[in-house]
Amino acid sequence: MTTIQTYNHSLWDHGISQGYRVDQTLYISGQFSHNAEGEFVGTGDITAQMQQTLNNLDGVLKQFGVTKSNIAYVELYLTDAQAHGEMAIEIFKEYVGEHRPAGSMIGVTYLAFPEQLVEIRAAAHMG
């Protein structure tokens, strides 16, 4: 029997779940730099945006009872990978510590909001 579990925060509904679990795999939608009230955090500041985005990622993981050590794969989207890539990688490495999930850093032209510099999506294991 397949186990399905979803999580949606109450900020907005874009037709997707923030997290979607199928059996022992958790798929996490792209997280970005917003606070608990849905206000954008860190305009023009890659450090602030990375930290808030990772906090939001932690929030989704917590809803499923797992932590960042369960992350198996991560995609880091940056609107200016050449300018912000090194800093984003350093912040991410600090975040994961010794854990090393698979992943990709992808440069994009733009993201959902004009001030958005970063978005992170991930997959995690539940076991």
C-alpha cells in the first residue's frame, strides 16, 4: 500500500504542496526567501536570502519529522550564478555540515519574484 502525505503552509495556494511524501521519499517544492507572514526577506542580499530559504526548507522537513541529514538531492537555482554562486555554495556547505547530498546549481534568467535571487528544491528520504 502506498503512503501519501502532503504539507501546505497557509500563506498562499498556487496549486502545489510545499512537501509531498510518497512512501519513504519526500519531494520538497522550491523554497525561497519569505518569512512566516509571507513577506519577502533580503532584497539584494544573497546571504540573507540563502539563510531564510534554508530556514524555510528546514520548516518543510520538520513537518515530516526529518532533518537536513535526510536530504538526498538538492537543486539550487540562482538568478546570477556567477556573482552569487560562491557565496551560495559556502552558505549551503555550512548548512549541511558533513552531510553531502547529491545536487545541482542552476543559473536561471529569473525566478517567481523580481527581487528573488535564489530558490531551493529538494528530495529527502524518510528512513
